[in-house]
Amino acid sequence: MSCLHIRDLSVRFPTAEGFVAAVNNVSFDHIGGETLALIGETGCGKSVIASAIMGLLPMNARISGEILFGGRNLLEADRELLDEIRGRDIAAVFQNPSLALNPIQRIGKQIAEPLIVHSGMPKKEALFAVRKVLLKLGFSDINEHLRAYPFQFSGGMNQRVLIAAAMVMNPKVLIADEPTKGLDMELRDEVMKEILFIKQQNHSSLFLITHDFEMARMTADRIAVMYAGEIVEIARSGDFFQHPLHPYAQALEKSLPSNGFQPIPGNPPSGTEPPPGCKFHPRCPYAEEQCRRENPPILEYNSRKVKCFLYA
């Protein structure tokens, strides 16, 4: 099974005031076959990491570090190699089907396209493979659905179409970026069940990006927590949900409705003018002078990784 190795990944975007540091020196490993959930508030940089892995960042992005897959640094790969890897080895399900699907192209053609482009499969064979994937995802009238357009489907059905398009090539790594955002509870659970079913069928790894704690708890083997462009904690799922270590992770858990909906005081830092030292210190109840001066390194603590001086 292939692994993803992210090493010192930084992504900045130019602005009139300078640069926004969307991702700052992020490192982690995504082990083959596992489900790794990346959690954090909206705007913390989670989706930027997904776009960097897929080679979909805008041209003005300033990127440094390494994204290693199969011994290759994807940040140095040419367009031809990226096109070969995308879909075949690494596939993504993004959060907005209305933007990801072509509104004037039939569903069957959109799902079959990776097979035709990457595998050179004849159209007839590709559509047969698409039928099998749609059956796994609970579609009934396959012939009618293959001829349909996205506007004829509900949001939940279009999300399934995105899953089918991502999984039709049996990728080694599936990136699911807020795949259930905007869906009701019942449909959310159904979509995640389908993603996990296809992952198991294809022996794929799943990189789940979400702000939904409960979804991460139900699905992930390991949890990575992100705040203001940085990874602040990585732990096995059972350990993390029993007792998160980083003060931000603890505050995030307390802010859940099931825990009394205690909001985190203050606001996330500015992307253009972040505070010195630890980025969470203005909101942290444990902050000391060292936290205001120095940005803590990632520390090893009881088989976990945590970015906090409390565990030095």
C-alpha cells in the first residue's frame, strides 16, 4: 500500500498587504490503508493541503516543502506525471458537487472519463465498469442515471456521483474534503458509509478532511488537528477522543453541542499578521511568557505528537 509523506509543507498566497500563510511547515505521514482525519475550524488550511496534494492550487500560490508519494515529490512533478497520478493513484471527493460536476455533460460520461483518459479503456467497457460502481453505491435504475445530467439529481445523489468518479479507478489514496457538508444527518451518515465501503472494497487509504468531530470519531484510525495553518496534535483516534492534549483541541471539543457548546474565547489569528510565538496563545488559558515569544516545536508525548510547551 502506498503512503503519503508530507514534509515541511508551506503554502502562501500574495495579498495587497504581503502574504497569507495558509499552511505553515506542516509534516505528517498518511499510512497505507488507514483513515486519517484532519480536523479544525473553517479557514485553518485543511482544504489547502488537499489542493496541494492534488496539484490544484492556483498559479499565484507560493509552495515549499515536499509531498512524497511512491518515492516522488509531487511538488516537483510535471503536468504529465500529475495527470497520470490524479484519478489513478490519488483521487479526491470535494465538498461542492454543483461546482465539481459539469452541468452540461451526462453523468455516465463524467464518471467514465478517468477510465477512458488514464487507462485507455474503450467507452463501452468504461460504462460497464461505471455501472458496477453505481450499483455498489445504491443506484437502482442505472441506464436512466447514466443518461441523466447533474441538475436532475438531488445534492445527495450528486455527492454519490463524485464518490463514484473518484473510486472508479480504484485509487490507492482517497481524499474526502468535507464530503458531507450541507447534507442532513441521515444523508451524511449514508454518504460516509458508502465512502468507507468503497475504501474497504478497494483497499484504499482515506484522508478525511472535516470539522465534524463525530464523523472523525466514527471513521478515523488517527486524528490530526490543525489550527491557523499548523498541525498542533496527531494521535490515535481512541487516545485523542479519550483525552485531547493540545489546549486548542480541548477547547474545540468543549465547543461541541454535546459538551454544552462552550465557544472558544477570542478569534482565530490574522493570516497576514499572526501573533508571535504560539498562534493559539491569545486564546489559551495556559499561555505563559514563553508561549508569547516562541512557537513550540512538535513534541513526542506518550506515542502522540503535540505542538505545546506544556508537554516539553
